[in-house]
Amino acid sequence: MADYIYTMEIRLTPDQMKGVNLVQDIARAAGITLYLTGGAIRDIISGFTIRDLDFTVQGNPLKLQKEFDRAGAQLAGHDEDARTLFLVLPGNVRAEIGMAHTEHYEKVGRPPVITPASIQEDLRRRDFTVNAMALSLNEGSRGLLLDPFNGVADIEAKLLRILHNYSFVEDPSRLIRATRFAARFHWPMEERTQQRYDSARENNYIEHVSRSAVGHEIAQLAHEDDPLNVVRTLEKEDFLKVLHPHWTTAKVDSSGLSQLMKTRQQMVDLGYTVDPSPAVMHFLTAKLADKDLSDLRRQIPRKDLIEAWRDIEDHAKELAKRLTGKEAATPSRTWNLLSAARPEMVLFLAVTARHQTVAGKIKNFLTKWRQVQQRIPLPEMTELLITPQLPEYPKIARDVFMLLLDGKLRSRTETLKFLKPFAPPPPPPPPPPRRGRGPKGAAAAVVAPAAAVPGKKGEVAKGKGKGKSAPVATPPATVAAPVAKPEAKAKPEAKAKPVKAPPKPAQRPAKPAAKRPAKKTVRKKAKARTKAKKR
């Protein structure tokens, strides 16, 4: 069994994953069963861009509105009939939370009768198999994928398949959706689905599409990766005029839209999270009359998109004015201003700016000034112990970057000269090895080794007294002792007193040891003495 929770975690952005956890915690606290459904599951499995999060609960999500407000989510709209909340979760994550329900169409063109239902019944009323899947986010079944119509297989086969023969009849907006999906994914329709699609077009079922469904399809255009291609496909199928009778590709700013998507990708590569939807709607409707724009906006269910679309030009003009003033008099000030601005405004202004100074500063911000960061001498900073572990490291690195931008540090030598005062003092050297006294036994062993006597080296001398042997401790200077006569009885030797170790044996020069006579010479002399006495 595939681990869909793991797939979800690696496919969602960090902000989207935080949004999933937030909705999950609120639903769990309210005791409501929660599922991630629809397009989010499709895009997680297929690998396409995850535009928003669709949740389905077995209950009324409108009761959770206060909890979402406390958690920092913004209400972007709601559908009272379908009991659906449109939210903007923290991190600018778009989400939709709907009630699990069934839809019964009494007549073509009439709104459906909505009834609360289980998640299994909710999946049966959906449009395509690739959208009729749900991932459980509940304790005990978390990670369980519900796929009653084998949508995963159709994703692998890259096919669009309706759930039943009357799909396009019951909801004609699915004709627009099928066209949009085919243009986005480049997936063909399954054979039976294509036949039903052609039949619905010939019978002009699209005339019965509801106004709310049209508004939903208009809003979806703003989040396409290639909106121009989708609009052209809709116009080819005569569905663009369904969204608005005066809307054609001739009313679209094609060049501006293409430049917008290129700049957006450039900003994404630089690490920015940009929502281009307001700017996309601006270029898609650039040549429409004001009255037509008002009609389009009234149909869109998400109020956050409408407000951002309406205000984008005013916000861009304000930012352009600041870029031509004292606030952006130097490259470093311009950098700080554009870094603090909303990425959506920078994106829109990068395409629409007509003032040469404004356009040049934004271009430098996205290209030339990024290369200045490579001039920061990071290896030399490491040698100076100026590393990220220092609390003041971010400020030092930023100050160096700002000075490089303004041209106040023109060479590596000047940069290092600026950095040296910030280098922390080097760590103290390690303590020297200790030279104090060692253990008494070890010192005595070094100073007074065992006495050498005739016999094997290192053996102790044996006395005859009581038949016991006593160790002889003799300093190195008295190693050569006189040999006792064999006739005389050796007196038992007294135990040698331990010799005290000198105060500093390591520093005291060692006395040269007395030269031992060779063993053979000693033995010959002893034999000669014995023979002389016998005579």
C-alpha cells in the first residue's frame, strides 16, 4: 500500500503543510471527520502544481468559522447553500472547506438540491474520476485513500473520465472544466467521455450553466500555469464567450501575460513565493471595458481575489513612486525597499513599469545585485572566525553586502580590512603538560633500580642467614659490590631503607653508573684467590 501521507508531506509546500495541520487540529477539536479531497489529491499524485487545498468534512463547516478566525485564517467568502468556506490560511494558502453532500438535479439548468451525506456518497456526485478521491486525516485511519472509481489508474493513464453518462447534462460547467483540464494537463478524454462531451456541445447544454459555476471557472483561470493557452483553448471550443460574451483573446494582453509568467518563474527560482493570480486577471482582461470588468468581478465567489485584482494597479503606482524618491536613492536603500515590498507588487511592476529608472532598479534587484553577494569573502570570514555561530553574524554579513552594493568596498583587501575588527579573539592556547611529582613508587623505581650482583641481570642477592632472600636497594653509584669470601658466613643483610626521590628527578642530571666488571673476569679472580689460600 502506498504511503500517501508521506507523498503529501513531500509534495506540499511548508505553508500548505502547516495549513493542513491547522485544519486538522480544528476539525479534531470539534469532533468532525475531515478529508483532503478533489484537486489537491489529484495534483499530489500526478506531480502537478498544487494550487489550493480542498477539504471535505462530514458536518457543517460554517460552525468552524470562529475557530479559523482565532487561528489567523481570513474568510474569503462562503456558499450558504453548499455550506462551503473559502479561506486564506496563514502563509497565503488558499483553501476550501465544504460539507460532504449529494446533489439531486430535478431539471437541467436548475440548481441542485443539496443534502448532507457521507464521504462515500460525496465522492459519487463529483465530475471526473481523478477528482473523486479522498485522503483521511482522522485518527485511526489517517493516510487511508478512498478511491471508489479508480482515479489513480486514470492519473497513471493520463485520461479524463466522467463518473456517469449524465455528468455533462446535470452540470454543464463540467464542459468548461473538461476543456480546461485537457489544456492544462494535455490529457485526452476517455472514449466514452469524449462522446458525451461532443453530444453535450451539439445539444448546447452549456446554455443551462449556473452563474455561480461560471464565476468559479473565471477564478480558476487566474491560477493556471499557462493561462494564455487555456484561454485560447476555451475560445476554440466557444466556451470563452460563456464566461463573458465580450471576452475574446483579442482583449487579452498576450505579450504582457507571457512576460509576467517568465518573471514569475524567475522569482520562484530565486526563492520567492508569489501569487500571480491578480496580475494574471489584469492581463487577461486588459482590453475589456470597465463595465465588463465589473460583471466579471461580481461573478467570482472569492472576495480576496477580487480585491487584490482591483487594487493591484494602485499599489504598484505607490511602489513606483517610492522607487523614484529619496527612499531608494542608493542601491542599498532600493534593495531594502524592494525586499520589504510584497512579491506580487514587485512582479507586477517588473512587467508594467514604464519609468526607466523604476524598471532598471527592479531589473538590478532581480539580476545584477544578486551577483554582488558572491563577492562576500566567506572563506576569509571563516578564517577570521566570523561564522554563523556568532550572534552578530547576520548584521555583519548584511553590512558588508550593503557596502558592496553602494561601492564603498571595492576590493577584497578593503573588505577584509573592514571585517578584521569584528573578528573574535582567538581561543586561549591549551595548558602545558603538568610536570609535578609522580607516585612515590615510580620515582623510587626510576632513581633506585635493583642492585646488580653476580648472576643474572635484574635478580636480587640471596643471603644465607635464615634461608630467606632480601631485596637489595642500591644506588646506581654502588652497583659493583665486593665479592664475599666463600669460607665466611654471610650475615643476614638488613632491609635497605627506601631512598627518597629527589625533588625534581626530571631536571636533576643523572650520575654516570659505575662500570660493571665483566662476569668472566670476576669468576677468574675468585678462583685464583681460592687456589692461593689452599696452597
